[in-house]
Amino acid sequence: MAKMIPTEDKCASKIEGSSAMIPGGAVQRATLPTTSVARDMMKNGAEEHLRLAIQMAQERALQYQSIVDQEAERLQAEIDALGDEQPEGMHPGQRLLGLISDAAYYMNDFISRLAAIYQSEQKLRQGDEKLRQGARQQAFREAEAREKLELARLQAEQRGKEIEYRIGADARAARVIAAAIRMREREELDDIGVAEYIERQGVSVPAILAARAAKAITLLEPPVSDINDVDDEQLDKEAKEFASLQANHPQWLAERRADVATIVEDLGCGDYDHNGERKAGEFEANDEELDIDPSATAEIYGDYDASDAGYDAGDDDIAIEPPEDD
């Protein structure tokens, strides 16, 4: 019985033994990229390099598959030509079996490497997305920090302007108050004048000066005039004129009332129309049938008594006695 694997080949490397099955095949070894390739990788980016690597791997896999198919067809032709005869050396069937085993090994290795490449590409994409997100967040934080710095700078400038204005206002107020005090010391102004001068300059009066001014105001006495402007003859004349007007007041009032009544009747504004009938909505002269609540008007007009004939009497004239002649 022929041995499937010779004893001297048991210790041989699988890659070396497998490559021996493929005519013209060479041992595949990983090599580092050259400087130009590395430069292109840095220039085009990792994604482009992975795409090219996958494309190259697929092309090599197709080439390897074509070679394996050709070798398998050749071995199958040798097997068909031998028939039941035993050839010298290794049987073509054993070589075909080794070829298929090596092809399966390399195909499995190719698929594993291709899956690793796809996983690496996916990780690179995820890493790029994280980097982009981090860059966006960093840009947002930087913009926020710049905005805060600008706001802090504006606030600092505003505070500086306020401090400068306050310092200037305080210095001006100090000068105004000092000038007012010097004028008081020279007796050019009193306490009230000092307060007025300071206020006219737009400066708040200090509490002690305001207290002195308030005390001085309370001690002021109204000016008393020694000149008597009262004229006795003028007073007598005005009193007589007023007494004459009061004496003629009843007659004047009656005339005015008559004039008003005439105007009201002529214009139709009275209680009666041109036929002598009372207009709708007007009360009759007697109010015996009226339901009047005295408490509703007592607070304003006093107690009401309908039986009191003098309640609605005419206006009482107040008699004013004329002044006595001196």
C-alpha cells in the first residue's frame, strides 16, 4: 500500500510542502511596504490604503484560484491516463489531494485575513467618526471658551470704565464740597447756601452738611414788614359795595330764575309739553305716593319728612350787616 505522505516529508513545513504542489509557485512571505508605498498611505489615508489592499488581495486570490484549477485539471488528466496502473514515485491522486488541501488552507487564510481587513476598516471608520465627534466637541468647547473670554473681557472693560467714572465723580464731588466749605469759612455762604451750592453742582450733600442746613432752615423766621399797606378808606369802599350787592341779591336771583324758566319753556325742556301735559318720566308735584327710603338719602341729605312744608323751601338768604361807620 502506498503511503500518502513520505516519511522524509513529515517534518517539512506546510507552506514549503504546499507550494511544491504548484508549478512555478513560490513561498508567500509578508513584506514591509516600501518608502513610496508608506508615503502614499500617509497621503491618501488609511481607508484608501485598505481599499487598495483588499483589491490586490482579491486579484491575487483569483490568480491563485486559476493556477490551482489548471494544476487540478492536469493532475486529473494524469490520473485518467494511468487508470489502474501504478506510477513510479508519488501518485497523481496524492498530489491532487495535497493541492486541494493546500488550496483550502490558503483560501481559509485568505478569508480570515480579508475579514480582519474589513474589521480593521470598520474600526478605522469608527475611530475616524470618534475623532470627528471629538473635533466637533473640541471646536464647540473652544468657541464657548472664546465667547466666555470675550464676555469676561467686556465685563472687565465695563467695570474699569465704571471705576474710572466713579473715581472721577468722587474726585469732582470732593472738589465741590471742599470749595463750598472754604466759602463757608470765608463767610461767603451759610449752611443753607453751602447745601444749595453743592446740589447745584450735581453732587450729593454730605449728611453732616445736610443736617446743618436742615437745622438752619428750622431756625429761620418769616420776614416781618413794618410797612402797613392797609387803607381804611379802601376797606370801607369795598365793604359798602359788597353790602349793596347782597341787598340786591334776592331781586337779581328772582330775575335770573325767571329768565331760565322762560328759556326752558321756549325750548321745550320743561316738565310739561306744549299741550300742558306732564312729560313721561317726570314726577308729579305731590310725592305722597312715592316709595322713598329715607335711610338711602339721610346720610347725604339728612332726615327727609314729606309733611314738612318748609323742607323744599327756597334758598335762605344770609343777611350780612354792613360795616359800621367809624
